Amino acid sequence: MITSSFLVTAMWRGCTLTLRRPFPMVQSCLLSTQQPISAARLPCRVKVSAGKRYAWCACGHSKKQPFCDGAHVKKAPTILPLRFTPDKDQTVMLCACKQTKNSPYCDGSHFRVIFQDIVKKVKGVFK
Ligand code: FES
């Protein structure tokens, strides 16, 4: 039930969306969960076997990084794991920041994530 004090507070804060939609905060939260989150700032060094199928976690919610544990089903249902099969036995660097453009392999995007973290921290100091 929307009370008059709720409406006045919403108008005072400029929350016109609050007046048009019943649950705007819920909608924005749902949208934000559909973005991958960084599981770690550095890539994972992993030995992979030729011909074996792997599922790389693309959402960042898995507890078995860098591989999928099925957590995306509840936490990010629109993000699916990337399945890949290596051609040969090798050691690879798999992305854990989930910002790579060369999934599932690290392309150095974690440096940008680390830089953004530093900028946020510095901005926080000067607030
Ligand atoms: S848990 Fe992240 S893609 Fe499956």
C-alpha cells in the first residue's frame, strides 16, 4: 500500500520511476545480476588435457573457479558456461576476472580491472 508520506518522499527524491513502477529496485537488481562478476583479479593457471571437455565459468559465481559448478542457474541464468575441448595437453591461463575478449583464456583484461579498483579506492580517499 502506497501512503501519502511515501509519495511525498519519492517526489522529493525525484524518484518518478517509483511512482510508475511498483518495484523498480527489484528490476535494477535483476539486471545487475546478469552481468558477470570478477571471481578473482588474476587469471588461473590450469593444466588441461587433450580431448577432455571443460566448462569455463563465464558468470563468476562458481566456487570452483575457473570452472562452472552450476551456480549460474540461480545467480545469473542468462549467462552460460563456455564449453571447450583443448587440442593438446598444456598449461593455460584461464580468465578469472571475466572481462576477457578471448574466452576462456586470459587476454590481460585483469589489468584494466585492477586499475579500475585502484581508481575507485583513490576516489574514495578524496571524498
Ligand atoms: S557457475 Fe558461472 S557459468 Fe556456471
